[in-house]
Amino acid sequence: LLRQARQPLIVVGGGVLYSQAWDALRAFAEAHGVPVVESHGGKSSLPWDHPLNLGAIGVDGVSGANELARSADLVFAVGTRLQDFTTGSHALFAHARLLSLNVQPYDAGKWSGSALVADARTGLEQLAPLLQGWAADPAWTERARQNAAATNARIQELTTQLPQGVLPYDAEVIGAVRDSAAELGLDSGVHDVALCAAGTLPAELHKLWRASKPGNYHMEYGYSCMGYEVAGGLGVKMARPEQESIVFVGDGSYMMANSELATSLLLGKKMIVVILDNRGYGCIERLQLKTGSPSFNNMLDDCVPEGGESSRIDFAMHARAMGADSVHVKDVAELKAAMVKARAAKRTQVIVIDTTHTRITEGGCWWEVAIPEVSDRTEVQQARAGYEQAQQGQRL
């Protein structure tokens, strides 16, 4: 299969990190000119600026990676479960032949592909001598390099702009957090571990976070567990005390679980928690609207019943009550300055910033979210028609 392919694409998953296969992956990609795209689990398998790393693929992938996936004649899935978000509900590269290298036979045999049941590192190393002299079409490799360069330029643009007269969105927050490291002579890609779990932030971090070392991106997105973030950040600091553990969390997830702030102080395990407050469950409201429904009961200001009170939560004050140092910044410039101070501190820091849920980064692909077959709403009828059309492209 590989020798026959002219436009192959490697999709990497968490198995690459579990098996410590990053060196074998890099050697394979470079030897054969094969571009690499990353699932959430596989992100950081290659440095973000490697010329063959196109970055995030799938429902929350970047445009350059998804564009290449649609044109691939062979997808070589290494250590990935090929779940919905990675595959665009199995419609993103349904046309391509599929070869899966996975230690789990169930995952290796998914979607009628050809299975290689082995540890990711062992499998890549054993394939190397069998593929001597084979390479992807040079035009395909060059196209991938150009897509990767264009993607990184676009990420730089999105994460360094300063919003004027509007609330910032996640990309601008991510850029300020990242670039604060340079103020102290640090390389964020090497020094920082970014952690998240739920909401819009996983999609934005998947596209935009720059990880230079394996494991510098930690995303609980198998089940998108709201409330995992603060406890997970403490775990990261315990596992990698020499690095900065940076937790990105929305106001909704923070409300689910936050008590490990106090535990981090008790243990002397400093982390930095950045709370993005969009006053509700913004990603769910966008999904609600996209499926043709009217906005209902997701943003806090829309949820107040007769006799109730509008929610006004001071997250910075709450964090101080837990013992952390905290500040509520007014804009991206203040966020960057607060991050510089937080990096220099010795104890857990919490920074709160108000954000909007109405702006998101471009990219992505179709995700199968069922739409009602019967509705009086024109918007739902239109969404249903689009849903049925997209289903025709699925790999079944």
C-alpha cells in the first residue's frame, strides 16, 4: 500500500506519544517525504515548526491539513483511534485507502482498512528497511510544505492581533499567554505544557498552540470532561515540575471543579490557571444555532427566570478565597503583562479575562450531529438538508 501511494498522509494519535515514537515518526516522514497531521492525542509528536507538520486535522483542524487530507490517496494512521473529530465523522478522507498501525487490534481494523497490529515505534522502525527507495511524489511533499508554512503564518497573524473595541477571543488569549514567555527569555514551545478539556478552547488550542516537545500539549478530549482542567494541571506539575503548567479553562468548566487550586498550594506545586469568561456555554450555543435551533438557555444572561437573579461570579475573588494569587485583567495587553508576573511567581496564579464566544478561528470540517427530520423551522429544514448531503460522503 505504501509503495503504491503517491500522495500519502500520516495521521498521528496518542499512541505515538505512549510508545515514545516521535524520533521514529520524524525519521519516517523525512525519509519518505510524507506530511504529518495531528489528532488531539498526537499533537506534539513533531515540533510545531517542522516543515512536514501540517498541524491539527479534523472537525477542529486547520484548513491546510484538512485540504491535504481530502486529496490524499493513502492515509497511514499511526496510534490513533480514528474517532469522529479526527475523521470528520469518517467523511474527511473517506476516498483514501487506509492503513492503520495500532497496538490495539480493534482500532487497527477500523473502517475496513488494512491493519498493522504493533506498537507505534516498533512498527515504524520495522517498516523503514522495507521501504528503502520509496518516497511520496515530490510535488505532493512540496505542496505539504507550502501548506504548513501558510498555516504557521496564519496562526502568527491570528494570535498576535490586538482587538480594538471588542472583547478578545481565544486565539488572542492563546497568543498573549505564549508570547509572555519571550519576555523572560523563554521559549514557550519548549517550556510550557498547555492543558485543557472542554468547550471551545480545545478546538482553538488544537489549531493554535505551539508545542516543540512531546507531551507539551495535554488535552482530555476523549470525553471532554468539564472540570478536569484544574486537577489535571496539578497532575502535570507533579509529573513535570521543571516546566510551566498552564491551564486554559472556560468559566463553565471552572465552575464544575476547582478545589485543586487549594491542593496545589498545600503541596507547593505552582500552576497558572487562565480563566476565559464568556458568561456561559458559548460553544454549545453556537452548535445549537448551527443545527437550526434558536438560542436557548446556554448563556447565563438568558437563563434568569422570573424572580431569579443574573449570575455575577467574581472568579478572581474566588481564586483568592482558595489561597491563590489572582487578577482580573481588562484586555489582552494586561493579560500578557500578568502572565509575565505569573511566570516569575513561586505559587499558583489565576488570571481571569472576559472573552467573546461569537468569534472563532476558521478551519474545521463536518461533524455528524443529528438534525430533526421534521420541523416547522426553515433553519432546521436547511440544516437537515445539509446533514443528509454530508452523510453521503461518509466511509461506511
